[in-house]
Amino acid sequence: LTIALCIILCIMIHIVPHSDAKKQVDIVRVANVEGRKVSILGPSSIKWTNCPVKTEHGDKVGIENISVNDFKAKCSFVSTTKNHFNEETESLSLYLKQIERLDAPDSPPTKVVIFLPGTPGGDSATLENDLINFSKLFPDGDAHAYTTEYRGGGRSNRLGCILSQAETDGSPSGFKIDWEFEFEACIQEFKEEHNANDFSVDQIALDVLHLIRSIDNQIAAQNPINYYIYGYSFGGYLINRVMQYYASEDTSFSNEFTIRGIILDGPQSPGPDRFDYGTWDIPVEQVGENILEYCDKYEECSHKFLDKNFLPMKVYPRLQHVFTKLYNNTYERHDHEDRCYKNVMKYSLLKHPLMLKRLLGNMIGDCSLRSYVPAIIHRLDRCDEIFHKDVTTVMKVLTEYFEKLYGDPKRVPRKSTMLLSNIAYSELYSSNITVQHMREIVEKQYFAYGNFDEAFFRSQWPTVDPSNFVGKPVDLSKLDVNILVMVGDLDATTDQTKINSFFKALNTKGKKSLLQFDHTPHHVVRNSFMTESDTNSTCGMEVLEDFVKNPEENVNFGCKTLLVDPAFNGNKELNLQWWGVEDIWNGLYEVPGSAPYVSLWLLVGVESATLLASTLIILFCFYWAVYEKCQVRKWRKKAQSNDGYNTL
């Protein structure tokens, strides 16, 4: 009996998996794609859990403040392999979320749109508003909207920097990685804990196809589904790679489910003239200059910049003067400018010209905040002995935006700097671009992103096996796939010339359209606001709706004439939030607890009025005293002449 029990125990030890054993995924076949073996996975089960509609706090979304109470959401983790090019790897979990109307019918859809995030390593929370606004346009529930998070980012097995404590509360920079003092330790941690090949663009592209296959397996039993993939920025770059694997005859994905259309919103160009982080500052300057030219055209903005003859001046030269006044050591400052200069140098955000360039460069990409750029230039341009308080007001808005741009260091991030670095270093930097070259580009500009920190560590990052698809636009000439490319004419992230080259190189059996949206920055679906609309939607969202609803027809771009012009006064609510004042041109922000500020002109006026009033009072009193004395003398003479002196 003892021997039998021992035998059974040994068998169980070898058969029953340990709790820490690597999970295997279901591989149905192995395909050969461009000389690489690709493991084709069977569909994974999707077990849904009800979840909040919004990841971030807030119950209103969109330009008409749609209530999230009118929608519902469900979330799931979907298993995938850790490496699609290795038959024996453990599994990873991909985050998947669906948002639909609360009153949507239970019947299965005929269309599904997958929304892909725009930043490598970013999370899907930035897309939730888009899913809500899209679902609102389909009350019959005929189209479902999903979003996901890339492996290594957000809630999909996020890559962090925990062991070195760079992303812990005890770090000097909080949960934000300090590039100068902490990133080298993070690189070492990544090398020891992960394989860079497991988090490449190709792996993520195959994940997207696996998600579609899993969704299709769950809902397409009753009727076939047409799938659409939407991606903005890097999401557009990724779609090109997704479709290259989809179009491959070896993978047979196109025989199993139908991708009817792809939507690239301000994409980073996949090729032939590929997006390059090393030169992406170049279009930023041009867009910044274009926005200031809009300011020159509108009186509400141009009439704030007047010369000595009260005639409007061009705004761009005033920006040049601001940088000369603040940062040119050979510039001879007058006494009335010296106080302004000293105030500027008190703030770390303004001490170095690169920080101001970064803030201006990022603000022009925000549809609501770009209107503040001319006002910032105006205040720094006029700043002197009288208007030195403008510096405090400008610092209020810059500090608010800096916190939005770089996040709260005390908050656990969902974005993964490590995944962003792995993808950027592997594909999105040109090998012949140096940090010095990047600096030279930015030194000539006044608007920039200026992200040199990342570029310093390219040589230290582990290499990723090169993909055979890099730099190649997808060939869909054998597939009936419609292509829609949307670009804003004020998009500082997307190089228009490169996108035009990419679009010309695209081949498809279906229709393809390239639409340019006037006055619109990056992320067209969110930022293409209109003056009038029956749906209170954006122009980009209406175009997307038409593209999905009517795949056989040309895209309706009638909303182009309704796109709003840039405005430069902001609105009361946002002005108070960002500036602390209602009037962004002249209002003065008072730091809480600081001594009340009195304008020099007001002080001079009050003092002058006081002096004048005092002089008049003194003169009146003197006049009254002399007048009374004269009267007394008259009375005395009169009394003496009448011999009635006593009657006086």
C-alpha cells in the first residue's frame, strides 16, 4: 500500500501543474510569414464583468456633456501567447472593454469597431469618450465598439520599473521615472526580467488579430460580422502592421473573419517615408507658426499686439522677441525690463528656453488650450516694470498644463514608459539620427516637443529582432478593404508630407480616401468641432459613422464646411481653471496667501488724485481764512464810521 501511494504521488507531481507553472495557450497551426514562423492561436474565451463606463473620474463626456448613466460597459481579460513566434511560451492577459448604450438591444451586431490607443504603452482611458460618442450614433446597437490596451501597457501586464523603486512612492520623483537618475536602473531591470522581442510591434499586431478572432468566435455564430479597426497616432501605424499579417495568405486570417475597413486618424507614417522620433519636432514649428497666422487674421487676437502707432503687429516676430528678451545673453535689457527678467528666472519652468518651447509645442496640439498661446506670448512680450505681474499669471497656466502633460507623480500610472521605450527604440528612431542633430533642430525653433531624454539611452536598450514589414505600406490589392485616412491641417504630430506619400503607396481592392480637416489638431475624431450639428458630434465622428454605415458608398464629408475657426479668448470656465482669471489677456492671478497686488498706474493715479485733493483743500482753507479776515476789517470800519463800535 505504501509503495502504491508513493507511485500515485509521483505521478501526481509530474501530471498536476504547479501553481507557478507557465500556462500554455492553444496553438492551432504554425504559419510561415516573411520567413518567420508564426503561431496561430485558437480563439480565447471571453468572460465579461460589468465595469464602470469611465476609468477616470467624471460623469460627463463629449461636447454636449453626455451622461455616462446612458451607457454601460463590460470588461474582460483575454489570454494570448507571450511570443507569437515561439510555440512554447507562457500566456499573457490582454485587457478588453466594450461600451454600448444602456438601451441597446441584446441582438448581435453586424459591425464591430476596434479602437486602438494612440500611444505605445498608453492605456485605453483616452479612448473611452470616443467609444461613448460612437455608440450614441447607433441606437439600434447595429455596431459595437471595443477598445484594448497593448501588451505591456495599462492593464495588459504593464511593464513597470518596480524593483529599482523608480515607480514607487518612495522614489524622489514619485511614480514618475526620472530620466537622469533612474532610467539606467530601469533598463537593467527590463533586461533581467523581460525579453524585448516579447513586446514588439509585431507581437502587438498579432494580439489585435487574436482579439478579433476571439470576439468573432463569441458573437458571430448567428450572423457574420464586418470588422473595422480605428487607430490614431501610433494606433494608425500599428494598423498597417495588423493588416500585413491579415493579408498574408499563410496566416489565413482573411478566410476566418472579415475586416471591412480601417480608419487611420492622424497616423504616424508606416512608410515608405517612415515616422521618425528623431525629426518629429520639424512639423511642430510649422503648425505653431500657422496658428499665430490665424491670430494675425482675427481682430480679437491681432489687436492685442499693437505698435507705437496703434497698428497690429505680426505675432510670430513678437514670439521671437520674447525668446531674445528672456534667453539671449547679448540682449541689453532696459531697466524697465529687468524686473520682468528676474521674475521669469525665479521659475524652473521658464529658466531654460527648452521648457518654454516644450510647453508651447504641446499646447498647440490641444484644441482648447492652443487658444492660450498668443495670450502667453502677449504677456511675456509686454512684461516690464509695469506688467511684471504677468509672469505670475503665465506661470499659473504653464504649471497647470505641465501637471496635465507629465501627470501626477504621486499617482500610480497606467502608461508604461518601458513599453514606449521598447517600441520607439526598435522601430521609431532612425539609426542615423543623433541627439546632437535633434538638439540642432529644436534650437532653431520656438515650438517643439524636445524629447531628448529618451534618445540618450537608445544604445543601452536591448535590441529587438527586426521585422520584415518595417517601412512597407500594406498591400490589400487582393482584399475588399476600405481605407479612410483623416488628418487635421493643424496636426503637429503627423507629418503631412509623409502621410501623402504613405497614402499614395497604399493598394486596396476597396475604396480609399484621404480627408484633411481644416483648423483641426491631432486626433481628428475628438477635436474636429463644428459650429452646427444635429447630433452635436464632431465632424470626424460623423465621417467615421458614415464610413461604417455605408461601406459601399463614398465617404460623406459635408461637415467640412462647419468646422469652427480657431478662437483666442478661451471660455470663462476653462480660463478660471487654467489661468485663475476670466480675462486671459489682462486679468491678473493672485497667488493664494500673497500680498495684494496694486497696479503701478493705479497707484500713481490714486496718489495724484490725493495730492490734488489735498492741494485744493489747503487752497480753499487759505482762501476762506483770508476772506474772513477781510470781512472782519470791513465790519470794523463800518462800525467806526457809524460811531457804533460796540455794536460790532
